[in-house]
Amino acid sequence: MSLKTDLCKETASECVFPNYGIRNIVLTGGKGTRVWDSDGREYLDFLAGISVNNLGHCPDRVIEAIRAQVGELMHCSNLYLVPQQVELAQRLCELCFADKAFFANSGAEVNEGAIKLARLYSKAKFGENRYEIITLRNSFHGRTLATLTATGQDKIQKGFEPLPVGFRYGIFNDLESVRALVTDLTCAVMIEPVQGEGGVTAASPEFINGLRELCDTHNLLLIFDEIQCGMARSGKMFAHQVYGVEPDIMTLAKALGNGLPIGAMLARREVADVMQPGTHGSTFGGGPVACAAALAVLDEMRDSAIPERAAKMGDYLRSGIENALRGLPVFKGLRGLGLMVGIELACEGAEIVKKCQEHGVLINCTMGNVLRLLPPLTVTEEECDQVSDLLALIIADHAFSAHPV
Ligand code: PLP
């Protein structure tokens, strides 16, 4: 670690909240799949800001759009019309089931909005006593009070009690567990089509289809949180399009601005229209710079056929890893969808993540034993080969000293 990094680490420990734990590298630049630290070391970034930099680091088209807009108007209150916001809403709706969009600044914020929208719609349509939302164990929906309560993980909720009422938890890929929770109080079911933080687990087609049917039968709203799995990562523009099942509400954030903070909540017209003036809002949400960045992201994804590329490279990376790791006793199999890749291990993954970083590859680990790879969707075959080979070396070496899970 350089002196500069050391000093930054020391100062951080004195004056930055300790909620992110200890961080050892300072990234100072990036282009495509590559990032550089303050010592000039190069890394292959196979995490992409946890599915933020889907077009890679610093894509020219997005940079140009941001630069141009910053020079024109940086902020505009939602008291006035923002043309970039209107165009972005129209473009996103053209790409999916939705008729209308609302914009905020992060994933948690748009999930909070989706929870409010589900309650408001259900109360307006079916009466005051319909407010419960069924979410799933091992889900992740954010860190605000309502979204951490929606998150079905005790470790995320611990210490923040009392939690808001109105959330119940089913089991992922177990339709009967969700059906058993539906009562007269239920207004919605909220899921990630591919659970990210919860272990990179894709929903089964039967589960997704069954949830749609269940929601239709009981007049419940189906909410898809596509904050991590959306924006072409699955191999389609939105993960639900892989399943051919439409939600009533969808949330996006992360890769929508490729690094500029923006979140979107999309809904069918009938649902969106319950949000009358005064029910919801955001100072920065849908601002011209973030929307200009997102418009450039959509242009680039369309012109470079990024969803198709993600599907192709997802297959390539998966078969490369499968070939490289086959036969290693700790390798239990692959999970996920498209370029959202989980490597399930029979041992803890933290040490492997650390070794990868030492060898110039950034990945992370969820649920203790699932290595998570979320490379930019612009990743090349050579970069995938490099990472598969390195993983094989590190995991084979690690297997001798590993603690079983
Ligand atoms: N939902 C999902 C599926 C996520 O992966 C995340 C973040 O990791 C969030 C919501 C929260 O997004 P944010 O950190 O932008 O609030």
C-alpha cells in the first residue's frame, strides 16, 4: 500500500463512518473493464460497482452527454418540466410493460416509492386494510427503514427495531410458501427476479409464472426489483423479459446512469396514476444531468446491442469457469443469469476474493460461499479467459487450506 493510500485509510478511520469496514485500495481511474489504483496497479473489474458500470468505466458517449448537460443546466426543480426526464420516461416505457415512470436517486429510494405506491393503489382500490407486502427470505431491497424491512435478512434489520409493520417473508422459488402468506391484508408481492446479495440465485420460470397467477387471482400488485439484475445484465434489457412475465411495478437504479446516481420506478398507467400531486417527490430525482446520462446509456445499449452481447458473454464466461473449475472438490456449481454469475463453493469465499484482488481481479462474495462476478457487459473473451484461469489457480490452491461451510 502506498503512503497516499495509507494516509487516506488512516484519515478515513478518523472521520468517515465505519459502516463500510476496512477498505485497502484507492481507485483513481478506469476505462472499460480496467481500473487503476493510486500505485498505478491495474485490475480487471469483474464487479463493476456491483452492477453499476454495465457499459464499463467511463464510456465516451455517457461522458459526453454528462459534460454537455452540465454546461447547460445542472439542476432543475420538479416544480418545472425537465425535458430529459420526460424523454427518459418515454424511452424506458417503450422498452417494457410500463406506461409511466418516476425518478429518484438510488435503489432504496425507488423501492421505498414502490412500497408507497402499492399501499396507495391498494387502499384506493380495495379499502384501507390492504397494506401488507410479501417479500422473500435472502432478498435485498435497500437500507431505508421500509426497504430494510422488505429485505428478508435478519442481519440487515438487526438493531433498527422497531421495524415498520406490513412485511411478511416467503421462500425464494417456493410458490406455496408465498401462497400461504396471502391474506385479506395483502396488497403486493415484491421480488428480485435474480437475487443478488442473497446468493446470485435466479428465480425458476415456474416460480415467476406462479407468482403472476397468484397476484392476478388475488388482485395483488407484482413488483420486480431489477436494480441489480436489470439494464441488460440478464441478456435481455430487463430480467423479467427472460421469463416472459410482466410485473405491475418495476424498479431500476445502479446501471441506469452507469455511475451517475439515478433510480426509476416504472408502472402501468392505472397504478401510476394514484400518485396524485403531493403524494411523493424528490428534490434531485429526474434531474437533467442524471437523465442525460441515462439517455446516453440507453442509446449505447441499443446501438451496440448490449443485451445480446451480455447473453453471449454470459454463456462464454460460464462455460469458461465451468471448464476451469470442473473437478475441483470445492466447486459446487454456477448460479445466476446472463452476466450475473455466482460460483457456489463448499468453503468460505472471502479469502479467495482477497487473493483475486492481490492478483489484479476484483470480485466479491455473497452469503459467505458464493463468489459474485458482475463484469461490465462490454467485457471481452480474453478478459473472461484471464479471470477463469486465475480463479482455477486460486481456488485449487485454496482448496487445501479451506474451511468447509
Ligand atoms: N435492490 C437491489 C436488488 C439491490 O441490489 C440494491 C443494492 O445493492 C438495492 C435495492 C439498493 O440500492 P441502493 O444501494 O442504490 O439504495
